[in-house]
Amino acid sequence: MSNARIIWRKTVNYVMLTLTGVAAFGVVSVLFLILGYLIWNGGTSLNLNFFTQLPKPVGETGGGMANAIVGSLKLLFLAAMMGLPFGLLAGVYLAEFGGKTFSFVVRYTTDLLNGVPSIVIGIFAYSLVVLPVKHFSTLAGGVALAIMVIPITVRSTEEFLRAVPGSMREAAMALGASQWKTIVTVVLPAASGGILTGMLLALARVAGETAPLLFTAFSNRYWSQGWGQPIASLPVMIYTYAIAPYDDWHRQAWAAGLVLLGLVLVSNLGARFILARTKAI
Amino acid sequence: MKKTLLVVWLLLGAAAIVAAQSGTVLLNAAGATFPYPIYSKWFDVYHTAYPNTQINYQPIGSGGGIRQLQAGTVDFGGSDGPMSDEQLAQSKFKILHFPTVLGADVPSYNIAGVSGELNFTEKALAGIFLGTITKWNDPELTKANPGVNLPSADIVVVHRSDGSGTTYIWTDFLSKVSDEWKNKIGKGTSVNWPVGLGGKGNEGVSGLVKQTPNAIGYIELVYAAQNGIAFGKVQNAAGKFIKADLASVTAAAAGAAKNMPDDFRISITNAPGATSYPIASFTWLLIPAHIEDAAKRDAIKGFLKWMLTEGQKYNEGLTYAQLPKTVIEKELKAISLVQ
Amino acid sequence: MSATATTIAHEVPPNTGLRAFVRKLRSGDEIAHLIALVFAAGILLITSLLVYELWRTSYLSRTKFGWMFFWTRTWDPVFDNFGAAPFIYGTLVTSAVALVIAVPLGLASAIFLSELAPRKVSDIISFLIDLLAAVPSVIYGLLGIFVVVPLMRTTLGPAIKSVLGFTPLFSGPNYGVGFLTAGIVLAIMVVPFIISVSREVLLTVPREQREAALALGATRWESTWQVVVPWARTGIMGSIFLALARALGETMAVTMVIGNDPKITASLFAPGYTIASVIANEFTEATGDLYLSALIELGLVLFLMTFILNGLARILIVATERGGGRPA
């Protein structure tokens, strides 16, 4: 092989490999840019008012998003109560019981449901929960989020259940445990770290969803009472304030973005921590 | 670890349920963004005066107000465009219109180097929004603005992307002054715009105009005033270039007060009168004629009465004109129609 | 049969009917099986219900417009004439722009992380990139409005225009919002998916493959690009499909930066509209049943697009598994 050719190949090698490094660091720096921008813009607007005050009328400063923070928590609570057990049990079915074709169909449908755009789920929840009772409600928002939580939970539950070694199941059965007892007392606890991680990640994912809430939970200037009234939520408030021309609202949108991102990142980190600890065991 | 998580969730749930207060009347409303500044002020002041009543008004656009009211998901709505005969006929229940304030649509713009007030003829506005006039130094604009250095830049048109009464007022005016507009586009809360970017709400449009050089958009007077956006004068039916302000809007409504129909649906765009501002309008609250829930009914009627008497005092502070006295008296009588 | 009833009193009753079913249930296993089955079937129920609701509520629009809906370009609420073409166009264009930007960037990063970086560095960076994937869409929208749009308007746009302004793709005025901006924001959102899945797949390529290539005299790059990456082809394609599916349905970030104008224009600087955005903007306000029905039909179209995409992805994986003859 000629010298020139070798030099060419070596140059290409060097250039391409450097480019890949540039790409990787470029992507990571975007993350830091996002965090930095949020911390910079949001941090300065984070004050006690933000966490304790209700929104104020247009033009008056000093308003906050206390109701939106609580609202997001209430919505997540509903999504967890309705979606997590559903996803868990369906995941158990797929990993422990499933028949061949039925499982295939369920898995395919779960992937399909996972891929449904969140706005379409919003339409569905609107016609299912809002129209029949004729008002927007926290419940409707919770249902929309729960539908999104289910496929994510099913997948991760099934994955972690399958990862439990067959030997554990066999040992339990050899000791006389029935199948359901094995699942409940041996398999589930063994996979619990991963399953919990999956659940936490699912909740973190829907915590930031805006589109499905637009026509289910709607929004609320005041505290929302019970579960049947419209409710404010952080993502919807960020959206509404961001597209407005008021600077005070922009500042609050940044602050809310910081809080939301903080919540999501902390959950993600927490989930990974749990997973790492259980793996270590 | 899992047990504590479970307990925390349950406590949160319990707390949320316990936090639900009783005895408060919560009214949900939605609609026009046009009057949102004054409505948000009113509902806030009213709540302070009557702490048992909470009115949650979401500014999603007049189209939204009409739609959600008809779907029954809100207790009342707000709209800058009165419901048409077909819409009223299609509605499953009777809806009453109550004018609340007077406002105006203004052409706001953001042109580098132009800080004064531009004059817009009717043909200019129609041409810009039809897309037939594309540059700022078009003859139709320069001849109305001698002495102003208009650049040869492309005009960036901004309109509403949501169903809006502000759009209704604007297109109502354009339909009256331009046959081409009337036949091609028509008037409505949402139309098929030939050109332009869409912004969501008055806020979205004013935000876009503020951020985009050489942009022009139609927004409500209050939003232009509050955000320091330059806006121009519009030529009225008498041929004069009028700037939108309390006086010119009130002048436009003066004639209307005499001819106010019983259902309060009236258009005052292109109103006669030398000092009338041509793109003015009432904005209405849409109230169902029959409300089952007695507490809600009383709350709404109470608010309406307060709005027509006390509430009007806040109008001018936020650059909305007050309703003419004759209209107020007529409305006070009409409140009894809500049963 | 009363005479024989006493003689067969000791026989076990036949294994049919409700009684037999309940008898079977006495075993805890069967109960557990049933409960889990109910929930698994529940997923089928939810999805079918979703499709049914979409189908039912879009009835008015489907019957009025028929197949024409797909290529009608008007969206006119005043004269009640609705067509999906501008929105399908907008959805496809923004997703295409996103992929054009994200795939090279993502693949390159994945290669770096799997082949070149020391394991610890690779783990930390991919951890950070996974966090990027968790950032909610509305926050990308925030950044889109306040960072990308001004950047596009003042710096990026003019720069691109000065070089490529003569092509139809980059002609026309530059507003800051538009297809290109939306595509860029989408690219930032989907690149973490491409990276994390591709990296994992690349890591599973057996060492022998790399070593064989190197032993034959290939450079690091050649061994990576010509041996390792093709081996991981299916997984990488899978990650691209994943990214595409996410881009198609993305609502908030796109709505905030696309300009909201239902037109089909060649220029990437022009404002546009995607299916998800128009639904988000106009759903609560669609006055008139036909209008609402048209919006829901758009939702159905979007659902169909993701359905087809999922199907294609699966076929691709199966086909490559069979044809390539290498373990997936």
C-alpha cells in the first residue's frame, strides 16, 4: 500500500475520531447550557412568593405558583394511584403467566400506546372524562397521565421480572410454594429495585407533560378543591406564561421551569440510586 | 423504604382531600383574552369583597369561551364577538349576552427607526392582511404618512392562531371596508389567513410583534398600552385618522347606545361620527339563561350587578372605556332574565 | 334421572359451566393469573377504546371530506373547509429536519462513547445524556422561545442565508420561528434517545469483530465504521425510529416555535404548523362540530402515522434478523 494512501487513511481516522468526540461533548454541553440558563434565569426569580402566593391579576407583580406546584403533585398522585398498579399487574402477567400469542398482542399494543402522542391521549381523556360530566377536572388530568404511565411501567416491570434468575423461582417452588406465592414473596422483591426505578421514571416522565392537561385539567387561578375542579399545574403555567408578553410572567416561567426540572432530575437521580443499590446486593 | 413511600403517598392524598373547603362557590369560566386584564382585576376584587365566591376565568380565546360554554364545561363564557344566529340556534340552551366593557383593536407594529404614529387607511390594512401589500414603503402607506421614513422591508403579518373575538372584531371591520376581504376571507373568530404568523392570545401576538422586526399585528388597546408597543391611527368612516383611546372608543359606542337591541348583540365597527374610532367593540359575558344551581345563579347575578355598578370604576384605569349609561340601565334590568 | 342421581352421587360433576370455573379459581395461582390477565387485557381495552373514540368523534369530518382530507391544503373555519395536508407536511418536515441534525450528531456521539472514551468517562457522559432525555418538553419550549428563536433571527438565520440563501430551502424572510427552528429544537430533544440506544447496541458488538478488523490492518475508524456499526445496524435503526416517533408526536416545544401558519412552503425559514400543534392550539376553541371533528380526525391521522411507524420498525427488525443471519 502506498505511503500516501496510508497517510490519507490515518488522517481520516484522526479527523473522524476527533469529530465524534466533539459531537459527544457538544451534546453534553447542551445539557449544561439548559441547566445553566434555567438556574440563571429561574434562580433569580425564585423567592418565597413563588412558592406561597397564588397568581396575581395581569400587571401586578408578586404573584406565585403555589397552586400549580400542589396541582402537579395532586395530578401525579392520581396518575400513580391509577396507573402504577395497572402497569405492575400487566407486567406481571407478561413476565410470569403469558401465553404466546396473547402476550405478543399485549406487548405490541403496549408499545403502540406508549407511542401515542400525548395530545391524542388528551383528546381521549377529554371525551372520556370531561364531556360526560361536563367539566374539566383534576380527575380527568389524572386519568390522562395514568394512561401514559401504564405502558412505561409495564415495560420496565416485565424487564426486571424477567431478569430475576429462574433458579430463584425454581428454588421457591421446590420448597413447595405455589406460583403466585413465588411471585409475591420471591420474584417481586428480587426485582423491586428495578420496578421501583421504572415507576419513578414513569412518574418523572409524565410530571412534565403539558399537552394532555390542556383540555383535561385545564387550569385554575385559585386553589383547586377536591378532585372534580380544574387545577393548575406547573407545565401548563410555564406554557401560558412563556408565550405572554409580560416580563414578570417570563421570570415566573423560568422559575417554574427550574422547579420542574429540579423535580424531574432529582427523581431520575433517585431512581438510579435505588437501582444501583439493589444491583449491588 | 417502600413502606415509607406508601405512607407518604397516602398522607398526600388525605391532605388533598381534607384541604377541600366547603361553602365556597366556585365558578369556572373561559373565553376572550381581549378583556382578560380587566376581568382578572374584577374577579380578584370581587373575591376580596365576597370571599365565598371564586371565579376562575381562563383566557383561551372567544372561540374557546363559546365552545366550552356550549359543551357545558364552564359556567359562563366571554367573547368579543357576539354569537351568530346559527350558533345560538345550534346551542342546546338559551344564552344571554351581557356587554361588560368597550375596547378597541389597534394595529401595532415594530419598525426599526419608526417611533411615531403611522396612519393606516382602510385599504392599507385590508391590503396588508390580504397579502397584496407586502412592503412597508408601499404607496398606500407612504402617501398617508408623509415625512415618515418607511423602510423597504417586508411586512411581517402577525395574527391570532386561536379562536379569538379580537380576530372577530378585526375581520368584522375588514369585511365592512373591503369587498375582497368579505368575499375571500369573511369574518369570524378563526379565519383562513392568507399570510402571517400565528400567535396564541393577545399575549402571543403582542409577544411576537415585540420580538419580530417589521412586524404588524392587531391587538387589544390595553395590551399595546401596557407593553409600550407603538400603534397607529386608523381612518374612520368619516375619513379622519383617529387614534384609539377612551374618547374615540366612547364616541363609537355613543351612537350604538341608542340602537341597542334587546339581546345586546351589536357591531360598532366603522361607526359613524368624526371622532369615532373605527375598530371598537363591546365585549360580552355569555350567561346561560337558565342556571340550575341556586348558589351559582346567585353568585353570577351578584357579580353581574357588581360589575355594572362598582366594576365599571376600574375600566378607565386599565384603558377600557366605560359602558354608556343607557346600556348599563338596560343590562341591570336584563339580569332578571337569568333564572 | 332421579333414580340414578343417588348412584352417581360420588362422581365429580362435569368440568363445564360456571361451577367448574369457580372451582378452578379456588387455587391461588388461578386467581393471580386471572387478575394479572384482566389488567393485561385492560391495556388492549384502553387502546381499542382510544381508537374507537377517535373514530367515532371524527365521524362528521370523515364523512364530509373523505379521502380528500389528506391532500386538501385549506384550513378554513369560516367556510368550514378543512384539510390535513399542511399539517402532515409540517409534521414530516420538522421531523425530517430533526433527524438530519440528530442522527449524525447522535451516532457520532454514540461511537465516541462506545469505542473511544474510557469506560468511566463514557459512563458519566451517557448518564448525563440520559438526564437530557428526561427533561420535560415544555422546558425545551421555553429554551426554544428565549434562546433558539432569537439566535435564529439574529445570528444563525442570516449566517445560513448568506451561504445557502439561493436555494429554495433557505429562501424567504427569516422570522426566527419556523420549520428550521422547530426542527432544531426537536433535534435537541431526540438526540439523547439515539445516543443511549445506539451506544448500548454498539457496546454489545463482540470484541472479536473489532479485533479481527484491526488485525487485518484497518484503522480504528475503519474498523468502527465498516465493521462495528454495520453489525449494530438494526439497533441503530431502531433508535432512529424511536427518535422519529418521538418527534412526530411532540407537541409543546414545537407549538412554541413553529409560527402557527398552516401553509406548505418550500422554505425552511417559513412558519408552519404540525398536527400536534394545531390540535393543542385550537381544540378547546373549535366552535362548530365539524371544526372539532376535523381536529379529531387530525389526531387520528397522527395516531395512524405512529402506528405505521411502529409496524415498519418491527418489520425492519425482523427482516434484518432473518436476512443478515446475525444475532440481533
